[in-house]
Amino acid sequence: MAKARIGIIGIGLMGHGIARNVAKHGHPLAVLDHPGNQPLDELRAAGAQVRATPAALAADRDVVILCVTGSPEVEAVLTGPDGVLGALPAGAVVIDCSTAVPDSTLRMARAVEQAGGRFADAPMTRTPKHAHEGRLNLLVGADAALFDEIRPVLACFAENITHVGPVGAGHRMKLVHNFVSLGSIALIAEAAALAGQAGIAPEVLVEVLKRGGGYGAALERLEPYMVSGDASSLQFFMANAVKDISYYGEMAGASGAAHAIADAVLATYGLAVQRGGPKRMVPELVSLLATPPR
């Protein structure tokens, strides 16, 4: 894997950072042309090739990294017309960094293996800023031997790499993580909306929470928006929050686990989408919850 030929599908806010760091570490890089990509100028300047279809991208790659929205997109780029699996070289590795439904992950892993490849799920935590800096956290589902083999590639764009367990374990852990993270943000945002309506200055609310039980990563990411209206500290679309919590609820329901709080969190983000649209950033939940219904 020292100079593995790498293809990346999904050059969005997170995928662009992954790609620039893969190229920075000297790996021959190809990316899929797609209207949802971030500008490719930097990657082209670093020598990246741009391929028209997933099959064309995969045909000469040792590793294919997926960084797309969710399970429907993962399944489409792998198994759809001109998909990765139609051209994947024998022994090549597919690494899915998306957030996906674990049952779908297991199906796709079997499909990759039947096509002669190998599969690992490696969903991310942290933000586009961390992706740009090569400092993501990765939660990896793979057998131990494959994990050891691909770790040098993952280290190109990740600071903390956790081997969670076998295939599918990474995506299960990601859904649990995002439920805790997005749930904590929803709780603080709802409290902040009420505090504002009650005449409590946001600076005072932040100060009190920091000194008490409300302190943590959720508050740190909401603070810039609460105090100055800056949503850039968490560039995560409201629609993606709905997707991730929906996936968590699906996983919890399938296992018979409690999910009443998850249902409430999902309703909260759903309300935000109704009031502000799917492309509003998650920190804006504070003001969207303070908006009176029409």
C-alpha cells in the first residue's frame, strides 16, 4: 500500500479533504467526475485524473474510497450501470467512508467479495476542516489482516483510526456516535432557543453551560453560531442529520433497542428542514427552533 493507486468517489466537503491528503502522500489519484464535487483545480494540479464513470475509475485502482451521502448512493456506484464492481481488479479494496445502513453494508461487502475484491467500512467523524488537514477520525470495520494492510492509506487523511470490529462494525459505531453528537446538539439548540425567548443573552448561556453539565464538543461547535451567527464550525447539512438519525432509528428498531429519544431528535431535525430547507447547516438549528410556526 506504500504507493497504492487510489480512486475516490465523492469529492464533496469531506471527500475533497481526503483526496488532497491522499495526493499529498504521493498516491496516484483518480476521482469521479460529478456535479456535486467541490472544485477540482487543486487536485488536478496535484496530478489527479478525472474519470467519467465508477467503472472507469475502478479499472486500474488498488483501492477505491467511497465518500458519498448514504446507502442508496453507495449501492448505486458499486452495483449500478457502469458501477465499480463491473471493473474492479482482483484483490482491490473498496473502503466505504460514507455513513450507511449496516445491513446494506453487509450486502455490499458480499457483492465486492463476489466480484473478487475486498471490503472495509471506515466512516468518519469530525469536520471538513479536519478532512482538509488530514486529521479525521475513522471507525473501521474489517478483518484484522485487511485493517493492518490498509492502515497506511487511512493514515494519509486520518489522525485517529479505531478498529471497531468486523465488516459493518464501523457503520454501526458511526450511527451510535452521530446519534450522541447530533442528539446533544439538538438538546442544546432547543435550550438556546428557549433561553433567547426568555431574554437570556447567548454569551451568558454559553458561560453557564461551560461551567456546568452542558460543557462538551456539542457546545463548542454551537457556540460560534449562538454568539455571533457563524455556522462554519459545523458544516453539516440538516438533511444529513435527518438521514443519520433515520439510519440510527432503523438500526435500533431492527435490534429491538429503545429509540424514543432518537425519534424525538429525528422530529427536531425534521422540523428544522420544514422551516429552513435541507441545506441549512446544523448550528442553524438554534434559530430555526426559535422561529414561530407559520
